[in-house]
Amino acid sequence: MRFSSNFLAQAASALLLSSGCQAASVQRRADTCNGYSELCDRSYGNVSFVGAHNSYAVDVNNLFANQDYDVTQQLKDGIRLLQLQVHNNNNVLQLCHSECSFYNGGTLEDYLKKVKTWMDANTNDVVTIVIVNSDGFAASDFASVYESAGVSDLSYAPDQSTVTYESWPTLGMLVDNGKRLVSFLASGADFSSVPYLIDEFTNVWETAYDVTDTTFDCEVNRTKGDSGTQLYMINHFLDKLVLGTPAPDISKANLTNSVSETGGLGIQSDTCTAQYGRPPNFMLVDFYEYGGGSIFEVAATNNKVEYTASSIATPKPTSSSSSSSGSGDGALALGVPGLWVSLLCTIFGVGAGMILVV
Ligand SMILES: *[C@@H]1O[C@H](CO)[C@@H](O)[C@H](O)[C@H]1NC(C)=O
Ligand SMILES: *[C@@H]1O[C@H](CO)[C@@H](O)[C@H](O)[C@H]1NC(C)=O
Ligand SMILES: *[C@@H]1O[C@H](CO)[C@@H](O)[C@H](O)[C@H]1NC(C)=O
């Protein structure tokens, strides 16, 4: 059989065309990732994200609250890392602070459903969740909740249980593949059964937390791996001691979240960048909206992208903010009398529930 050269040329160009089309569909590229075109080509480990410490602990004038606004508003305003404490409340995975009798922020499932709703409406965004497994649930217990909340399909599972900061996929790849939720579990991870619940401390190191000194050093405080190749998180929330117990120092939140004031996020971030030659991947803050977006400016600087101020939620009035104007020790008011009881119970080691019934 003989083919004319014309036929061969046509066949060749058809082949080229079809393989070209295939390549084009595989290479469909997100044009914006987490709000910036520059971030699509950037490895996840080469991006600095701002996180809400105890994202679910939302209230005003409450010692156990770390945020004024709920997760939906946090995400809307630009928070892309959500830190959670999961407790066992009658075998339900519950978002509580210290203990469920102190602060109960609802179920993990309801919370994750809110995250899913937001992510479904914002398909070019990568979100990270960091979970403190306070009562030792198994990875499979978390997986059941991820499945019922509909976020397991959105979850990124690495090929290996340990990923160096340089080996993460780009944000564009995570977005294109629809695996845009990255979850770390501080303890209890099991790569062989639930690979998308990534062990935090073999992959991430952290600075100290519950800091009461505005110095905010950059020393490696918690890790189970090689800090030189891990992602890292700075815990940038200032506490003060209330009856010996650390509680958020909301009176200094504007300064703590600032770009360049004493104790500001920008200062710690710059210190760590100088110390390690790369900026923090994760920056956890309390009351993220204090500073009017300053925390997002710090992240933009770290990411070498242009910061454009956008309007975000404004701080909710605290009962102390009317009486003192930044004297520095405007006391955290406790609106709920039960909280004082709870706190005293912690200190004296009495079952809070029993006392509260009285
Ligand atoms: C990303 O990598 C470049 C090159 O190593 C580095 O200069 C930059 O600081 C990194 N940025 C972040 C946010 O990790
Ligand atoms: C972590 O930080 C806390 C608070 O500063 C400190 O007491 C503790 O010794 C540190 N642990 C390590 C291992 O650096
Ligand atoms: C924080 O800054 C805002 C805006 O400048 C201001 O309205 C508010 O009073 C400040 N809050 C505190 C506690 O300093």
C-alpha cells in the first residue's frame, strides 16, 4: 500500500493537532490563585498565608474567644488558614476552646460545611486547615466528618507522608485539580488510611505560642522533623495572664497585627525571614480584622505581590474599649458570669459543670 505524501502530511498534522488539543486541556491553567496571578506558578511551600487562630472561637467580651467574626467572614476578608481545636463532646467532634464547658463553637461538621460553601463559590482559592486533636480522635473519625461535610473530595493528599517545603505542588496545580483544601493534623495522622490528613509536625514547625512578650522570637519551638526543610508557622497572637491563665490581649491587637509597630506581625515576619532566608508559610493571628488589613499587607510583602487594601470587617466594640482608649491594660471584660466561674474552676481544679449547675 502506498500513501501520498499529501496524505501523510495531513495525518501528521491531524496527529499534532489532536495531541496539541489534549495538551491544552491538561494544561488548563488557573489565571488567578488566592487573588493573585503571580501565585499560580508558586509552590504551596513558597507562599505566605495568614491564618485565624482558633477560627471557630468567635465572641465579644469572652476570655475564650479569639475572633470577632465567623469563618465565612474570615474567608471573605482573606484568611486562608484556619486553625481549630477539636474536642470529644459525647463522641461528637466538637470545636471547643480548652473545654466544651468553657467555649463550645459547634460541631466540626457544621464548620466544615461553611468552609465548603465558601470554597464552592471561590474555586480559585487554596485553603489550609490546621487541627489540634485535643482528645485523640483517630484519623478515620476525622475522615468520616470530612466526608459528611463534603470536603474530602476537595482535599489534597500528597504522594508521601513527608513533603519538604520545596516539593509542594503549585497553587495553580491544586486549583486545576480541584484539590484545594490542605489539612494538617497535629497528632493522630495516619498516612496509610487517610492520606489527606497530613501529619503537622513532620511537615511544619512552629514558633512558641501563648506568648505574653511582644518580642515574638523565631526559635523552633515544636517540630518532629527537620526544620530546615519543613514549612513553618509563626504564632503571632499576644496573650496576657488573667488569673494566671493566658488570654488574648485584645487591647494590643492593633499593634500586634501591625506591619511595623512594636510587637507587630511585620516585625516578627521580617525577623524570621532574615533568620531562615525565607518568610513564614503560615502566620496565625487573633482578631484578624484589627489593623484594618495590616496582616494581609505583611503576607503580600512576603509573597512579593502588590497589596491592595480592600474593605474588611471592622473590630466589634468591647465593653472596655469605650472606657479606656488604648491605655494598654483595658481589662478583658467577661460578659458571661459563668466564664469567671469556669476560670476559677480551672485554677482550683473543680469540675466546672458541677459548679455552673449550682
Ligand atoms: C519564595 O522563594 C524565593 C526564592 O527562593 C524566595 O526569595 C522567597 O522569599 C520565597 N517566598 C516565600 C513566601 O516563601
Ligand atoms: C517553647 O516555648 C515555650 C514558651 O516560650 C517554652 O517554655 C518552651 O521551653 C519552648 N520549648 C522548646 C522545645 O523550645
Ligand atoms: C484599633 O484601631 C481602630 C482603627 O484605627 C480603632 O478604631 C480602635 O479603637 C483601635 N482599637 C484599640 C483597642 O486600640
